[in-house]
Amino acid sequence: MRKYEAIFILRPSIEEEKRVEAIEKFKAIISADGEIEKVEEWGNRKLAYEIEKIREGYYVLVHFNANPTLPKELERNFRISDDVIRYIVVNLEDK
């Protein structure tokens, strides 16, 4: 298993219940084939630049261990989610 780090930004306008539900969904995807080390919710922060006329987002950072196939599945789910405005998954062992 390899070490990964994922950060995703959720729309700031979604209600708290839906935000918690989205975070739990992504955690479940990781837990199904890997193990989560740490989840940090950074909260609402200003974006470096406007995305779809949105100026801030809810940041979530996840450190996890997984097989090499899991990041593609996680990115696919980020891509199809309407609540995620940006995401990135990084292999920490390549550094």
C-alpha cells in the first residue's frame, strides 16, 4: 500500500448536513480499499482565484494508505460530485 494525500474543496453554499454526508461518502470510498490516517477539515477559506464565480470554498485534507488503483476511483467520484469544485490526489512516496 502506498501513502496518498487528497485535498478537495466543497462549495461553501451547501448546508452542513449535506457537507458532512459528502465527506463521509469520500471517506467510505477510501476505507473500502485502503485506510485513512488523518482527516483535517480546514473550513471555509478564500480561494486563490475565482472558480465558477465562487470566491471561497470548504477545504478538506485526507491522508491515507491505499492500493494504486484507489486514487483513480476517488478522482472519478470527485469529478462526478456537484459539491466538489476542485480536488487533487498526490502520491506522497514520489517526493
